[in-house]
Amino acid sequence: MEITPELSTISVLLIGFLLGLQHAVEADHLAAVSTIVSEKKNIFAASIVGGLWGLGHTISLFIVGLAVIFLKLQISESAEAKLEAVVGGMLVLLGLNALRKLFTAKEIHVHAHEHGTREHLHFHAHDEQTEDASHHRFSPRSVVIGMVHGLAGSAALMLLVVPTITSPALAMLYILIFGIGSIGGMMVMSLLIGLPIHFSANRFAILNKAIRLFAGVFSLGLGTYIIYEKLIVA
């Protein structure tokens, strides 16, 4: 088969898309998204969380990519480590927030009902924070988290390739395709994470709480490890 410029361009873009898909399944990305997805009872809302994360991630990559391509920006190892530590700090906060919501006492409500001439008071509990989180499906929090990840050193996987592409237009298209891959990959992963949460939300309360507990502890633990590795060990 003859290798043409068009074929090589397609190959580069295909590699970018596949790397974007692979990039979405890194542990720190899944840890961050899982803490938000664990609050969602709706599968569609869970997948949207991943899509918004990917959107924020792509925005940061696009901005950094512009600087790399046109300003020949070089990110030092020291700056990369600090950015990774910021991601670690964010994971710690997300984990703590998820655990706080899990262990917060339920809100007790009183409702009055009339049955004929008699009025009754009914007491019941709502998990106020979980319900609120389920309704706010399009919270910008996922976009911001994705942007922080996009600035961190894990994006070097993409930026190592960009400087080798001679055409600025092709390089920017590569970043866009990479971003589309990461959006698609994270939407799929968020959907998969959201499935057990969705099916256990109203049927298996203990299992649902166990999943949410794991998501919070995983994010907290991984974030602590990243901070230790990047700031203390280094």
C-alpha cells in the first residue's frame, strides 16, 4: 500500500482519538469523576458528568496546545509536578466532600394530610444533598475538574506528539480529535460507573452507600498519594 500524505494524516488523527480514549481511563480521572457520578441516580446524568469533564479537559488542552504550537512553550518537570500535586489536592477535596455527603444526617420533613375531617402529620426523611445533586445535572463543577486535569502533567502524553506535527492546523486538529476521544471515553466510563449506582439507589441502600463510600475513599487515598509522590518524595 502506498503511503500518501492523506493516509498519514488520517493515521495521526486516529492515533490522537485512540490516545484520547485511553487517556480517559487513567486512575486520577476515574477517581475524580466517580465522586460526582456517585451522587447521581440517573444514568443519563452520570454520562453527562463524563462529557462535561471531557469538555473542560479539552478546553485546557486546546489553550495549552496553542501555547506549545505558536509560542513554543516548554513545561518544566518542576511545573508539571506542581500541577500534578494540584490534581492530588483536588482529589482529596472531592473525596472528603463525597464522604461528607454520604455521612450527613438526613433531613426530616413533616407533612400534614387531611383525611375527611381529621388531619394527620407524617414524618419522613429525604437525603437532601443527594437529591439536590441529582437535579443539578449540568453543574459546571465537572468542567472545572476536567480543566484542572487538562493542565496537569498527564496531558504530556498528547503534548509530546503535538510538537512533532509540522502543520499548525493539523496539530490543532489533532488536539481536537484527542479531546473528542477523551470526551467519548469518559462518557462511557461515567455510564459504566453510574450503572450500579442507578440500580442500587432505590433497591439496595447498603450496596449504594458502599459504592459511594468506595468512590470517596478511593479519591481521597489516590489524591493523598499523588501529593506525597509529587511534593514530598520529589
